[in-house]
Amino acid sequence: MKRIVCTLLVVSFILSLVSCSGGGTKRSRTEYGLFDTVITITGFGCSTEEFDEVSDAAFELFEEYNRLYDIYYSYRGINNLKTVNDNAGVAPVEVDAKIIELIEYGKYIYDLTSGETNIAMGSVLRLWSAAAERGDGIPTDEALGAASEHTDISDIIVDREGSTVYISDPELSIDVGAIAKGYAAEKVADAIKGMSDGGYIINAGGNIVAVRDKSGDAWKVDIIDPTDEDTPIGIFLSDAAAVTSGSYQRYFEYNGKRYHHIIDADTLYPSEYFLSVTIVSDSSALADALSTALFSMPYEDGVRLAERAGVIGAMWIYPDGSTAFTDGFSGLLR
């Protein structure tokens, strides 16, 4: 949901269908603009009527989450995260339970990642977003330091009983770009499971969620290697999610240096450890949040966090094109 001007947008995954031993028909539907990306839902072996019903419901749910989690635009008749940010230091805002749940999940992720993924970083991220839009400079250390004084997640106060959210620091701003799309994709996948016993896969701008398999075969997903885009890395998913965070997707250049959109909470600058990090997990929400966190920490720390979080696997691609895998990720390669 970030409005960062980019010189290049590369979808991290290419969905490819391998032959299905049981036969079947693939049906796909694509929508543009939700969560500032392209979302495709593919069903395998289902009737046209079933696919239309499932995809209609899925995209309606994506639209609902998109409006609720939007920090840039207001929508008539609803209080969304922009409403919450607009009332920082003013008053609690009554919100839908889906917003309460996301913010509570963001607080959980903050603790899990020791603050590396922080939904309270909006004041810092706004400076980088503005720099990307202008394209004529980068934020000063002084401005970044001042903004970082307003990133305390404990200042986001949730009242579940009253269904309100209040930001006690008037200069703090919520930004859920690191968790919202993966969280919404997981909820949509859960809804699809409740509607159909067929195999579906969601590609939400590179956030992949496989709902079951396709007639006994796993879904094949190709992960782009930014150093060799003609030779993707193929993995196979069934009832799992794969999410990549990468420096090559959204960036701007200034004085010959590239500045991407994933900001290290420790340095307040774009992280420079890797070109991309991919997480495979039973949870799309967790995969989204951890791909951001691991991108901004040394490999050894990332391995420990991945193990502690219980993900299926993780892959790191370094700036020189070399890769590292966890054992679980290696098991997905065929």
C-alpha cells in the first residue's frame, strides 16, 4: 500500500503450471490496484460457476481489507487506518475488528522480530517515500533521527472491548506495508477454503498463497533471481505461502546510488545485506512479516529468527548472486 515512485517493478514470483496427472482445467482472474499491486486468483479443476463464485467473494474481501488498511485514502462510511493516523494525539477511533486484529498482529510481530518489523515506523517511512517521489535527494540524518523519536509501538493503544485504536503520540504514524498484504491474502485463502474443496492459488503482487494443491500435484512457483532473471529458482507449494522481499522491486536513484523501499529500523536507511529474502510458511501473514525482518538483519540472526518462528524454509540471495537456504527450503526444490 506504499505510494513509492519506482523506476522498476518486478513481480517476485512467476506462477507456472506443471502437468496434472488427474487432468483438469485452469481458470484465472486478475484485478489491478488493490494493495497497489496486481492480484491473480487461479483455480484448478473447478467449474466455471464455482470459480466465478469463489473469485467474486475473494476479490470482494480483498477490496474490504484494502480499504480498511489504506493509510493514504479515506472512504465514505468507514474509519480506516488513515482515519486512525489523522486522529493521532486527538481521540480514539472506533474501527472494524479487522483493523484491531491487524494491529494486534503487528504488535506480536514487533516482539517476535525484536522491533525489526515495526508498524509504528510511519514517520520514518514517510520521509523516504517523499524522497522517492521527488527524486532529488534523500532524507537528512537529522530528519531521520527526529522522526525515529516517534516510532514507539506502545503509543498505539488498542481497546478491543471498545473496538477503538488511539495513537497517543501526535507525530507517530502507522504504516502496515510490511504485513498488510500477506495478512489479507491469508484471510482470503481461509475464506476460499471455506467455500470450496478445490485447489486455488493467490498471487498478490508476488505474495503467493497455495490453497491445497491441484488434483494431487503441488503448485510450481518460480522465484526470480535478480542477478539472473532468465533462470528462476523453482519451488513446489501445497497449502503454504511464499513471500519475497527484495531491493530490486521498488527503488529510486540519486547521485548514482540506488535507494530501495525496505528500511532498516536500526540504521533508518535501506538495508544492504541482501538482494532478496524469501520465506515459505504455513502462514502468509508470517511469511510477509518475516521476509521484511530477515532482509534487514545479518544472515546468522535471520536463521535463528526463522527457526524460532517455525517457518517451513527461507532463502537469501546476496548482492553477488550467491544464495543460502535453510534445510526446509532445500526440500521444496525439485
